[in-house]
Amino acid sequence: MSAGWIQLDKSGGAPQVKRKVDSITDTVQEHLNEIKKGIDNLPENVRNDYKKRKLLQAITVTSFLLSKGPQFSTTIKKLETDLTSEMLLSGAWKSMQFKPYNFDALGQPPESGHLHPLLKVRSEFREIFLEMGFAEMPTNAYVESSFWNFDALFQPQQHPARDAHDTFFISDPAKTTTFPMEYLERVKKVHSEGGYGSQGYRYAWKIEEAQKNLLRTHTTAVSARMLYKLAQQKEFTPQKYFSIDKVFRNETLDATHLAEFHQVEGVIADRGLGLADLITVFDTFFKRLGFDRLQFKPAYNPYTEPSMEIFAFHNGLGKWIEIGNSGVFRPELVLPMGLPADVNVIAWGLSLERPTMIKYGLNNIRDLVGPKVDLQMVQDNPLCRLDK
């Protein structure tokens, strides 16, 4: 009926099927006969329709014409790769076949070490400090005495940071007995009795606590040594110091805390310095690091007043994380050293791991340092490019 060959007649009561044309033409059979002459004789839409109706099946036949070439052989002959002196002397090279050079092949990658992302960021930090006129402090002593790590920084002996759950103390040797005694007596006095306009902490300062050896909890201990050395000069000269090295704290490990990490220390000693100078230095320093989302919050430190914490926004974690602490050293810290009364010292301690996490898009500090670090990550990470 769809082809117009028959029709349904309902005029006589019961429906009757009647012939509509005198003859019919089977177009499907004609198309199939045309295919024998060539598949291209049918339109593509017709061929596709017959494939759907499973009247056609496409079969691809691939033929190869093989013949013997000039290098035909029934055996596999190994081509020579090196031209030796023996071949030249004997003349055998004339009858030998050499393997052609493949100039598109990749060379054998040389085996070499790879810089850890921390070292890449550290080198950038160091370059920024040197460009800003800072001198690098020696930080090769990981073991420090409690005197330089705490007492010289006007940190009381009852401070929680001096407990074993926050600090790694050394058992052998457990104590240090070498101190600048005149300076030690001034530190003892300012702790127990006060001085320099301060009433001190009003407790019985014990040298036994100051003698305890520990793994340094901050590189500010190195800064204290450098400032004491500076105070021994006959004539004071302004100085700018920095250091980047490891410190150790008995921390609970999580995504942003390790028991061993790096501290980026900066110290400036000059006359008339204040909080405004500290913020100006930070503005210059962090612009070179490429951090434009920063926050400064008031904080408390035993050895700085006023004090500020520095926060940067981590896009991966989606939150603000602390990357450093800063402030102006208290008179109780700098005046017992022998520095002039009109000299102020501004200082800050930054993290190296957390800015590295931000730069390389890492969400967990344990992916950067520790036994679970992927060595392939160390090999594949690009150079650190700071937006200076």
C-alpha cells in the first residue's frame, strides 16, 4: 500500500484488497542488481537504508602485492653500529652494512639529581633578601642552649613552649656551661627583677633551665647571637640580617604542620625603627614573592611588642593560613645585649613550606616533606618563578 501497488476498498461492505496498478517494479531488486556493478551506483542514503534493513553488508578486503626488494634475504643480518679501527685497517668496512643514524630519536636522558621544590623556593627567597641588602646569618648549629633559644629572647622559664611536649630536648649532652657571663647576669636580672623600664617576670631565674640543650625551635636564637655580637662593636652600625634553615618543634602532624620545618628569619637593627617600617618592609618583600592577598593581625610574642601575624590565602585549601610572625623586639631583649638605647630591632619569622605549598598548589604539607613524598613530583615540578 505504501508503494501504491494495492488499495483497500471499503465501498462494498466488508473491506477488500484490490490491485491498484497493472504491473509492479521491484526497486529493491533493481538496486541490489546495481550493487553488483558497483557500490557507488547507489546514493549513500539508499545504501545506509539497506544496511539498516540488513539487506547489505559492507566487507573490506585489503590486498597486498609482495615482491622481492634489493635487500631481500632469507636470513636476518645484524647491521653494524660502530666503525672500528680494525675494520679500517682490514678494509672489511667496504663489505659491511651499517645501521643508519636516526636523528629523530630521543637521546638517552642523563641521570642526575633534581632540586626539591623547597630548595627552588628557598633560592628565590635568598635572592630577594640579597637584593634588598640583607646579609646571611650562619645557621649550621641545630642544637642550641635554652639560654639563647629562650632566655636571651626574654621568654620566661615557665612558658609552655619550654615544655617537653612542645620542644625536643637533648639527652646527651644535656647541658651547656659556656656563656658570656656578664650578659647572662643581665638577662637573669631583667627576668627576675626587671630593668630598662620593665618590672620583669618576678620569679627566681635558674641557670639550670638555661643550660638545657635542645633542638632549636626557631632561628631567632641565631638572631640573638648576631645582635649580641653586633652590640660588642665599639661603634654601632645599622645591620640587616636574614637566614633560612630548619627548626624543630614537637608538633602534631596535620595538613599544615610538621615537627621539622624551615623558618625564614629577617632582622633589621637601626635607630628609630617602628611598626610602620616593618609593614613597609613586608610590603616590598611580599610583592616580590607574588602574594597579593595578605592579612596582618595583632598578636602576642614574649619578645616583641607590638607583634603581628601574617596570613596568606591558600586557593587549594580555600582558607587563610598563617605564614609568619613579626614584631619589634622588646627593650628587655636588646638593651641587656649592650645595644644603644635609641636602637630598635624589627624582626620576622616566615614559613618556607607554606608559601611553597601555595606556589605549587599542594594542599597537604606531607606531600612536600616526609616519607610519603612522590619522587616523580620532585622530578617533574617546574622552576619556581616568583612575580617580582
